[in-house]
Amino acid sequence: MSNSFDKPYNPKDVEEKIYEFWEKSGYFAPEAHQPQAGNPNNDKTFTITVPPPNITGSLHLGHALNATIQDILIRKKRMEGYKTLWLPGTDHAGIATQNVVEKDLKKQGISRHDLGKEKFLEKIWEWKEKYGHIILNQFKKLGASMDWSRTRFTMDSGYQEAVKKVFLHYHEKGWMYKAERIVNWCSRCATSLSDLELEYKEIESSLYYIKYPLKDGSGFVIVATTRPETMLGDSAVAVNPKDEKYKPLVGKTLILPIVNREIPIVADFAIDATFGTGAVKVTPAHDFIDAEIGERNKLEIHKIIGQNGRMVPEAGAICEGLKISKCREKVIEKLKELGLLEKEEPYKHNVAVCYRCDTIIEPLPSLQWFLKMDNLAKMAIDEVKSGRIKFHPQKWEGVYLNWLENVKDWCVSRQIWWGHKVPIEGEEDVLDTWFSSALWPFATLGWSSSAEATADKPDSNDFKEFYPTQILSTARDIINLWVTRMIFSGVEFTGKKPFSDVIIHATILTKDGKRMSKSLGTGIDPMTLIEKYGADATRFGLIWQAMGGQDIHWAEEHVMAGKKFCNKIWNATRFVLKQIADCELRITEPQIENQNLTEADKQILEKLKNAKESVSKQTDAFEFGQALHDLYDFFWRDFCDIYIEENKKQNSLPAGRHGGKEILLYVLASSIKLLHPFMPFITEEIWQNLPVENKKALIIESW
RNA sequence: GGGCAAUUAGCUCAGUGGUUAGAGCGCUUCGUUGACAUCGAAGAGGCCACUGGUCCGAUUCCAGUAUUGCCCACCA
């Protein structure tokens, strides 16, 4: 390693070189593990499988924070003598990726249908090669000590085998079933979506009051609706059974306007008597609540909207083929003609939209695969309630449990092209992307593979050796999408929890507390920060702000502070090296009882001991920000401002002292070790320049 | 509608039942020959959101209010 200890510290001279050094030396792989004499951790493994980023784009600050957290844990455990594995990879991300590639093609005026399925999938694989690579490189720039030889993708052939095995297992158990049910349908993506894949958007629309004539000619019942066009599929009008106003009418028959179908007035507790007129039109085919009312009251189902978002023949001749919005106009026009539109009020409400393309979701009946959730949810609940899996901070257990306790069966089939095929003959559907992500902690370790290992089918010894993993660190918004499902999958298929501790890291917001988002232009690219300040400074800035799991209102000045801290460490090292240049010192632990020690010596050794304890404790408790603050204070205040200054004075005394030099070197070297998990590049570079016996690399030095 | 957080220096945030409440950045003044001006020394700047309660004592514990943010639900 070269030597130029110039001022100031320049990360560009160091980072790339150091990363290459680590990679070439093979230190990231568990195979590099060497037992440390007398270390009780020698036989223990420590594994993290990285949450695989979607191949839809590049990493954002949240990924950078999460990767830094995991790297800190892995590096510390590695130094503590554990056999560590941090497994990298990426996720195929079904709909998200399909949509991104479609958009990309659209720029050239091509649709996926122009290409056909096979060619389109080729395009997606090309995309994956390109972006998967970019993402993994970004992890490298950040200093992530991942074992690249074990990189996985959720569509690797070994992984596909695992998905198939899991699906068939559920099917044999009778938990995987096919049924025609009302589902969330995105007409643009032409696929079903789970509830978790929806977003809600407030829109300004109208509340229409429509008169439904009683068959006996005795008057009307007025219903209020935001969706008049769905009246074409009505099979009843419902009122609350306790609603005195309508009690006499329950059981009577109405004539559905335009359609002229006879429909009953039914009583159902789901109706809120205080909203609108207290009477609700019921369209079992196109509304979730109406579907339930329909089931309870054994109502007919009239499907009037097709999967392409247009009206089907059953909607009637005047509306057939129309888009939903056009049909609405038509129905309103017709009702006006008939004198049955009582009034129209402006009304604000939420509509569900597709989380990937923003199209309004249409609930409609469709034949889909469902996974029965009752048993699986119970298992997942039990793992957390029993304390076998712990969330940090603990409050997130509430989010997790609340969702599982109310969960409905999971619609796992998707009518898109990119994804794992539903195994079973003749199926064109693919699986929800989360169905495969759910297997990540064990499918990546070769759980499904046979004894014979190939490049594509990883050695199943990994599964034996590294599963269960220890830590899952992720973002709060995928607790239900992902964490719940990994936990029940792990227990169901391996009989073991997939990890023991779930870290829910801080969400990074803009300075004004808004969500960071690419589309709003409020996102910050971690690579820009690395370019500007260096990776260690970027990691410092991220972790400095990660206090107690609270949201981070992003403030770049902390990254600048990180850069200054790097410079401080660098220059303190220059000073120490200069002091010891004329002696043959080696790093040795000074005896605190040694009578030659000055008061200042004793104090700095005591403070070093405290800093070490505090950093260990805080890191093990996942309080990374606190750990870094403590280290910073120790190094800058106690070591540089106080001890080094004191040391200068002592050295200028005529008698001189040599003991001070030993301690200088010892405290510096110890600090460098403690700082390494947080700021790996600069510390490794410095280590390579210190007089160490049998020097290898700081990354594998003992903590 | 239900839930969870937050509210402390100009900004981003720590912290504590008990004399003078801290850090980073910013600001002011001074200091360049020896690790570092990406620095050092000194300093200004806070009714710790509001109201009430517990207590000898509350920024800290409790209750309520206000504001902000996030999550869940999705009322036609």
C-alpha cells in the first residue's frame, strides 16, 4: 500500500484501491474466516441476506443507509471472530420492472404487444443485466463487504426451483386454491393486484342522487353514489336494518332504471344510515363491500365492466364497449331524460390507484390463485408474540401483528409477463413478486437444490451452515409486504425462523419532512454524495443522523462533518506517525497500573476503554447513531484536543518521555479498529501504514 | 375514521426527575513555523410547543390541547 500521507485526506486516492484490495484478498467470503486464538466466536456464523433492491433503477439514500447499517454489523462481527456471510442480490420486481421496461420501449414507439411475449422478456433480461450490475456496483462504492461470489437474483434457476417447490407444497396442503373472486384490477397493467399494491388518491368528483322507482308505483327510493355507471350491474338496494325510515320498505321490489330489472330492497348492517340517503345501491361484481352484502343476501352478480376497462354486453346495448367514464356520462344523460336524477353534489373522496402506473383500480370478479392465510398468519404472529423474533424499534411489532390479525387470503397470481410462472399445466399467469421474495433468506442459500451443486444451483451446504440468518434490516413500508411473508415461509419450509432480529431503519425525508421521491425531484443520489465527500463521509452522515430509529430530515451538512472527521483522523495519524518515526515501536497494550504513566495517559486509556464498551454496546443494540457520536467525541475531543495536546507539552520537557509514544500509537490503533465498521476505507488505509506485527488487513483484525 | 411518532439553539438533532440543557452545521472575535485553517481558542444564541396534574423540585413522569409527519382502513 502506498504511502503518501499528504494533507488533506483525499478519499479518491484510497477508496477504489482499498476495495480492490479487499476483494482480491477474498476477505468478504466466509471462506476467508480464520479462527482467532481462544476466541469463543470462532465456531459461530453470522449471516445477513441483503434486502434485494428492485432492478427498476438505482439506489437511493434509504438503500445507502440500510446497506451501511448491515455493513457495520457484518464488519464488527467479522472482527469479533464470527464466520460472516453477507449475501448480495437483486429482485426481479414483477410489475414494477415490466412497467419500467414498457415505458422505456414507449420512447421508441414500441409496445410490449408489438414485440410479443418472448422478445419482450428478452428485453427485460437485457435490462436486468444492465441495471442489476449498476446497483451492485453502487453497493461496492459504499464499501459494502458483501460476498459477491454468492450474488443471487430472484429469478435464478435455483430460485425458480424453490418457488415451484413452495407453490406445489401449498397446493398439496390445500392452501393454494383457484377461485373466481372480486379482485383489484388494473386495466392498464391488465392484472390483478393485492391490497398492498394499491395507493389512494383524493379526487374531486360528484355524489349523484338517483331515484329508483318502487314496483308498486308508490314512490321512489333515492340512493347516493359516486359511481352511477355501476347501477347497470345493481342487484339490490340495501338499508340498515335499524333504520326506521326504511323499515317498511325492506322486502319490497324496485325497478332498476334504464335496465328495468326488478331488484329487492334488503337490510344489511354494513350500511351507515347517516350517510347520503341511508340507502345504497348494491353492485356485487364491482365493489368489495357490495360483494359481501351480495353474499350475505344471496344476490345475483351482474358483471358489467370488462378487464380492459370497457363495458361488456351485459351493461346493455347503449353502453357496451364504452370506457367507464363515457358510460358514466351516458348513464347520467339517460337518467336526466327519465327525470330520475334527483341532484348532483360536488364530492371529494379517495380512489384506489395502481401503485405502479397510477391507473384507477376497478374491483371485478376474476379467476385467480389464492393462498389461504389463516394458518400461515398464525405461525407468523406466534414467532413475534413469543419473542422469538424481535423488532427494533419494538413499536413496529404492532404494525406487523395488526396486519396479520386481519389478513385475508392472498391473491398470488398476476396477469403479467415478467415473473415466476404458476407451475401447473397450461397456466399463463405469473406469481406476485412478493411470493418469491418471501423465500429470500433460504432460497438464496440453496434450500431447494439437490446434493449436486452447480454455478446456478448453489451448494446446499450453505443452507446448512448459514441458515437461519441473524438480522433482517429493512424499511418500514415493506413490513407487511415482505417481512410477514418471509417469516411464515421460513417457518413453514425450514421449520426455523428466518432471522432473529428485524431492524426497521429510519425513513429518510427531505428537510421539510416530505417523502423523498424521484418523480418530485426531491430524491438525493448517494453516488453524488460519495463523489463529493467520499464513501466514509457519506456513511458517517447517514449514521450520524440515524438516532433511535426516528425519521431523518435529511441534512447534508452532516456528510460534510463526516468529511472533516476523515481529515481529522488522517491528520492525527500523520502526527502520531511522525512522533514514532525515530523509534522501532510496535503496537502493544500498555499496562494501566504501570507507574510511569502520567495522569493524562491514565485518563485517555480509561476513556478509550469506555468508548470501546459504549460502541460495542450501542452497536449490538442497533443504536448506530449513538455509537458513532460516542466515537466521534472520544476521538476528536479526548484524543486529539486533550491527549495529543498534552502529549506535545510533555515531549517538549527536557527530560522527554518515550512511554507517551507507545500510548499515542496504541490509542490511535485501537480507535482505528473501533471506527472501522463505520468508516472502513480510511481506517484500512491507515492500518496499512501503522507498525503492526504480522500485518494482514484491518477488515479481519480482531476487535 | 383507527393507530404511531415528533415538537429543545438560526438549521438538523442528542439528552436528563435536582446547581451553569449539549453536538454538528451556521454566526461573532482572536490565532498561520510543525498533525490538521476540512484547524485551534474564546463567545453570542434556548419561558426545552401550550395548559393542567403528580412531586420538596418537571424540559424530563401523567393527562389534555395545538401543530406537523407517517402508517392502516377506504363510507356508497
